[in-house]
Amino acid sequence: MSHNDPVERVFRAEHGRVLAILIGLLGDFDLAEDALSDTLLTALERWPRDGRPDNPPAWMVAVARRKALDRLRRERTLAEKLPLLAEPSSGSFGDPDAMDETAIPDERLKLIFTCCHPALSLEARVALTLRTLGGLDTAEIARAFLVPVPTMNQRLTRARTKIRAAGIPYAVPPVAAVPDRLDGVLRVLYLIFNEGYAATSGDDLVRRDLCAEAIRLATALIELLRSRPDLGPQPEAMGLLALMLLHNSRRAARTDAAGELVLLEDQDRTLWDRAEIQTGLALLEQALALRQAGPYQIQAAIAALHAEAQTAADTDWSQIAALYDELLRRDPSPVVKLNRAVAVGMARGPLAGLALLQRPALAEALDGYHWYHAAAADFLRRAGYRAEARAAYVRALALCDNRAEQAFLSRRIGEVE
């Protein structure tokens, strides 16, 4: 899809919602997706000529249902599927113009939990979420995660097959199981955003489409959870969206006119999106008021301290280090230890940060991670150990696959030489 055509924009925006309804009606991911693809072709032909329907999602459901019926007739499996198509429990989709928006049930919450079921591999969950809820085509997802299209196609096919074979229910889990299952959903959205915000490979530092998609999906998830009072407020979902918005607000300042990386301390803060910051801060406040702090809320609180600092010198690094202490208690991962060491170094001086980075267990765990060596190099540079800093920057550069980050590290090597 080009997504520049107005018809395709509508389909992209409504894809997850309509596909969820179709899967509910048909009980078949592949049939629903094929029918919706055929419906797009019909819309591209008809809408420019006849005008856009008054109720596009209802039109999409009605036409896709007819397309599925035609396909099943051709495949001679109609007898088996006909009861599903004859009279859907959610009301007739036969006359789209007779329906209002409220007549269309929103089945996306079921689809989110199905796509992010723990029985699927993490890679499959990410791919399936982007394909079904985001409406990205296979080529777009393959490009985003830098794998060949056939590989991504196999990943999606295996995921759908597993859903069918394992009998993974197309349903929102029971209320008691939601918190555990929600963690997996949030992790998928977090991974999508992270890959967009700091691309691991390729030419661009930021993939704006993936950031926007993760924010759109997280926003939809929160709206859907709020529509179900029985599930209760979910502060970690709110914390994740706040975190995404606060990070995303700095996007325009993260690269210069040539696409080169600009570190947080050197960014032009007038380029930060203040409206996005205010939305993120308000959401974080709502989440923290529920007094069920979790890792996403803590990370959002750290991002908020950066967002509220008028200048780099105003950053409250001591408070950030204290929040990392709290995060470390909940998530003692090497990357959290790295980020805490950086915060401590910024608060107490480069040697304090280096002492934490050079602890043998952390050094061993992150030896293959370029940002670990870049952080050590930066503290060595600040402390005046130029030869050691150069060696650490060279090691970071050797491990880095992103062109924008490679250019930054090369520049730093030149500076310390």
C-alpha cells in the first residue's frame, strides 16, 4: 500500500477494527484477510467513481462478508461455514448504509490478545500484531525488521497455523488472567516502538511509521480497556503510552539536517513537541494516581524528568538515578544496569559511572552491545582518558549496524584522536 491514496488511508485506519469483526464472523484469519484485501480493490475502483460511503467501516464489513461468501462457494466449503455467515450474532451487515457506527461491535481487544498469545513466539506476535491490527503489509513488516519478505511471510503463516492448530481462543482472557496476558501485549507494543525509535540497523535512526503505529495501537488498547469496566483501569498500559509519547516528542531533535545523530544533551529543545509532552505527562499522572507503579510507569517518569528540564544542565540526574534504582528492583536486566550507571555517572561524575560499567558481570553481559562500549567511551572521554576512550569507541563502531549511529561514533573517534 502507498497509504497516500485517500481510500487506502481509510483502510489503514479501519483495518484492525474491521478485520477483528471479520475474524469473529468467519473464525478464520486467512479468509478474513483475503476478503478484506479483495474489498480494498473494490473500494479503489468504486469510491473515486461513486463517492465514499457514509459509513466506511460498515461498508467494508458488508462487502468483505460477501467476498468471503463468494470465495467459500468457489471452494465448495460453504456448507461448513454458511451458519457463520448467514446471520451474525452482532447484527446484519447486509445494508451498510442502514447502520450507524455504534451498530458495529469493536472486536479489536479479542484480536490483540489473540495476536499476542504467549503460545506464539515473540517475533510472531510482533509480526501478527502489525499485520492484523496495524494493517501493514508483509513487505513493510519485513523491511521494518530487516528480514526477507519470504521469511516474514513464513513467520505470519506459521503464527496463523499455530492459532488454528492449538485452538487459541479468539477472546479476551478471563478478568483474572488479564494482567498476566496484558504484560505480553505491552511488550509487543514496546518492541514495535523501540524498533521505530532507535532502529537497530539500516540507514535511518528513526522509523517514524513504526513509532506512529505503536502509539496508535497503544492508544486503541487503552480506549478498548476503558470500554470494559470489568477489566478495571490498567496503569501499566497508560504508563507505556506515556513513555512512547514522551520519547516521541523529542523525535524531530534527535537528528540534524543531514540525518546525523544528536545526543540528548545537545538537542535543540525548542524542537520538542510540547503538546505531545503535555499529553504524556497527563497520562502518566493518571497512571501514578492508581498507585500500582510498574516498569513502564517508572520509565515514563524518567522520560518526564528529561522532558521537564529546560536545558541539559537542568536535568535532575540524581532523581533519574533513584528511579533507575527502583526500576532495577523490578527488572534487574543488564540494559537497566547500563542506564542506571549512565545516570549515576551524570549525577556524580564520569568515574562513578565507569566504576559501575566496569563491574565484570555487566561488562561480560553487554560485551556485544555497542551502546555499552559507547557509554564507557563517553565517560573515559569526559575523564580525560583519550586513548582508552578511542579504543572503546572503535569497539562500539565495530558492533554497530545503524548508519546514523556509525557516523556519530566515527565523529567521536575523530574528536578523541
